[in-house]
Amino acid sequence: MCATDRPRPRPLLVVADAGARLVRRGLVAPGDAVRWEGARVVVFRLGPVVCELPAACVDAPSRAPYLPRDSQPARAHPVVHPGVRRCGPRMTLALHNTLTRRVEPFQPLAPPRVTLYTCGPTVWNYAHLGNFRTFLFEDLLRRYLEASGYDVFHIMNLTDVDDRTIKAARAAGTTLRQHTEPFVRAFFEDRDYLRLRPAHAHPRATESVAAMITLVRRLLDSGVAYQGDDGSVYFAIDRFPGYGRLSRLDRREIKVGARVASDEYAKDDPRDFALWKKAGPDDEAVGAAWDAPFGRGRPGWHLECSAMSLREIGTRFGVQTLDIHAGGVDLIFPHHEDEIAQSEAATGRPFARWWLHGEFLNVRGTKMSKRFGNFLAARDLREQGVDAAAVRLLFWQTHYRKPLDFTDAALAAAGEGVKRLGEFRARLSGEAGEGGTLKASLTVEGKREGRLAELAAEFEAAFRAALDDDLNAPQACAALFQLVHAGNRALDAGAGGARAALAALDRAMAVLDVLPTPRAPEPDMARWIEAQVAARERARKSKDFKEADRIRAALRARGVELEDTPTGTKWRVV
Ligand SMILES: [Zn+2]
């Protein structure tokens, strides 16, 4: 059989009908996609493969349309099917918990669901690259949880009212809303540029004030909060015995009754902090004041995150404990310490099971800040034409709990790495698409053959072991480039198994997402490519596969990668 005639995998079906037999057996859940591949059935959960089953074990699911994520019913616990790899999350992930200062096996409250809250940007200005280092580590966390079979619900707030936003709006002579709106849009543009998966919920502080007022009332009612003689409402830290647990404050440092009104204050000066600040002239001038039973005012920054996270998980899942709360190390004190105090004093339950914190980004050896003149915004890189994949790879090459130095040389090296990956994928794709089936085949047991398949299996084991170990991305990247190195040599030697290697690479890319951004070619070049693709299609139709392969090779030589899909051939420049 000619390579180009190989049977294609049966089309993807997405399970929507809860009555489908697959679902009843607990093998797949609504929203999962199922594809028949010879003797196997491969199950995907919102992208990544979550399990593989012998085809004989399952019946065809219904062809009902895709069920939107938000309307999916709660999932049952995963069922272990005899003789096959377990469906659902793999329980081998361990994460460093700031609460215990230890790496602990990760166990969410109600698997496979994971509730993840990450402190979002304060939209008083553009988010800088240091902020994005934190957001990227959180993206890696989320993507790896999803790739491991967890059903993650990710909440990232937008802080659009706090001391800094009010000060900036006042200085600009505008309202809070007018000042913050462009920075909200800019944040989403930067997020998309850096390929961060959008959160499932992006609550805004100014749209969540009712939940904040309710939380302050609960804290006043329970006696841990009090109204100061300045009209603001404060949290009394000496009335919450667990205060200081996350940041390991020495309890003797706590000064009973001493208060602090500002959102940010020094670590060595723990004081009663403001939950609700009485409105002043600046607040009124920018439209940052709301009526409340305890006086007109505005929320403190720490209160905002507690109120928004508790509301989201309470209304959606009926729980008061997050599985994971993450942020930068600079948020441990006072922000996260205060979040714990407010939330736990109100609910009587643990606020978050895991606390994860990412380290700083240094630029030229110093923590990035405007003061040191080494401030870099994500959009600066975009405007300089830097491929986001290079930024991502550069960040993955340092563990999230270690400081990272951002230099032009390191960025250029990461860019080279990204290019190598793109070239390797193009080679694999070429082999798997046209000549691959001659060298790699599926046996009746579904076992993949060929040196490349062996390398892919070794790579996936190493990749998972690295990320299971507290998201050791540097080690996962080392395994990836080992695959590129050994895989290129195997390809040079004409080895088989390209399809398996390509699939493994794509699964890893669903987590790291570091393939080069496709470049748009010049119009003349695009016309030439289109003509070549059409000529190849004609050759294939007339069964002139030698000519079709020649055209493909000519395109590849110019960096054009082809992908044959049921709706036609797609191309991209790599
Ligand atoms: Zn926060």
C-alpha cells in the first residue's frame, strides 16, 4: 500500500449524551472526545489524551453536539477498567506547599475537579514581565493538571480598585473605570501573546463589591473585625489564632491594636489591616466609593481576593476551600496571610489546601522595577518581534521556585531552541504524514514499533516524572531536547515510529507550548505555496505519489509544513 493511501483514524466524536454507554461505564465523561485508532480507542479530555482502551471494550458514543464546559454535570470518580491504563487523573503529582514548606503528593478535595485561584493583575498600568513570570508558572501548573486528567476550574481576578489604581486615576484626572479599562484590554492582549490559557472566570473587584460587603458583615458579626475611630473597618489579627501561619511570622512581633490602612505594608510590621476603607475625597473623585451598612467606602485589596474566590467556588461547586491558591512570593505577606485570616475567620474552614508561590524575575541581576531602570513590559517584547515561544521556553528552563535572570543572550538561546523544536516537528510530521506508515505500524495489540516510538516512550516517562516532581520544567525541557537530538539521529538513519513520536511531542506541547509562532509569508510566497499545494493535490488525485512527495519535500526545504486534514491540506511556515 502506498504511504499516501493509508487509512486515516476514524473522525473524532465528542461525548455529550450522559446516557451513552461509554459514560455509564465511567470510561469517559461528557465533553470528552473519543477517537478510534485501529485496535485502540483514545480518549481526550479537552485536548490531552487521558486514557487508551481496547476498542473491543467500548461501544460507539452518540453523535450529540459538544456540551459547553460550564454546563457539564459534576463528574463521577474515575473508574479503573480491568486490564487498561486507568482513566482520570494520575495521582503521581507532588507540589511544594508554602503552608508546610514541603513537596507533598497532590490530592484535591473532589477529584478530578481542581479549583485554582491565581491573583490577577492590578490594572493601574501595564503588567510587567515579572508579573508574567508568575502567570506563566500558573499556566504551566494548570496545563499540567489538565494533561494529567484533572478538570481544572481556574479563577483569576482583576484588581481594578485599590490604592494604586485610585492614585493613578486621580493623577490622570479621570475615573477609575476610564483609567483601568485600557489596561484590562492590554492585559488580555499580553496574555494571548504569551499563550496563557484564559481563566474560566475573570471576576473584577469593582463588580464584586456586594460579595465584599457581605464578607465584612460576617467578620464584624463574628467579632474578629471592628470599626476604627477613623471610620474604616479593620481585622483584629490577635483574634485569629492562626495568623502568621503561612508567612511564619513570629507571634511576638504582633502589636495588639496597631493598625495599617494601606494595602501594602512591611513584613516585619504585622498590624490590624483594613477590610473596608472609609471613602475619602480622592475615592469619591474617581468613582471608587460604595454605600455599605458600616459606612460609605471601598474594599481593601486583601478582602477582594477572599470575597471573589469564595463567591466563585461557593456558587459553582458549593465548597469554601480552594484546592490551589497561587501567586508570586511577594504576595505571601501580607496579601495571602490576610486572605487566609479573612476567609477562615468567616467560613471556619481551610481557605486553600495548597499554596504555590513563584519566584522573582531578575533583569540584569536585579529584581525588575521602574526604580532600577530595568522595567520590561510583555508588550515591549511583542513590539520587538520576540516569539512568545522563546519567552516561554526561557522561563521553563528555570524552576519556578528559583529566581530567573532575564538577559538578551538567554532569550536568543531560547529562540534557537524553539527553532530546533519547530524543525524537528516538521521532520516528524513529514515522516508521519507521507512515508511514516511504511516504517511505523500498529500491531494487533496496539503496540507501536520503531526506534522513534521507543524514544518517544522514554521521553514521555521522563517528561512526566520531571513535571510530577513539583513542576520541574527545566528537567522536562532537558528530556525534550534529548528527544530532539536522538530523534533527529534516528530520522537520519531512516528509523520508524514517527507517528508515535509526533503524538508524544504534541502531547508535551499541550503543556509547554513552545513551538515557533507561525510566520505570515510575503504575498508572493503565499501565492507560490498555494500553487504548490494545489499541484500536489492534483498529483495525489492522479495517484502520482512520487510527484506529490517531491512537491512536499520542496515546500519543506523552504520551511513550509503541510498537514492533511479531512477538510483539505493546511500549511504553515515554521
Ligand atoms: Zn489576591
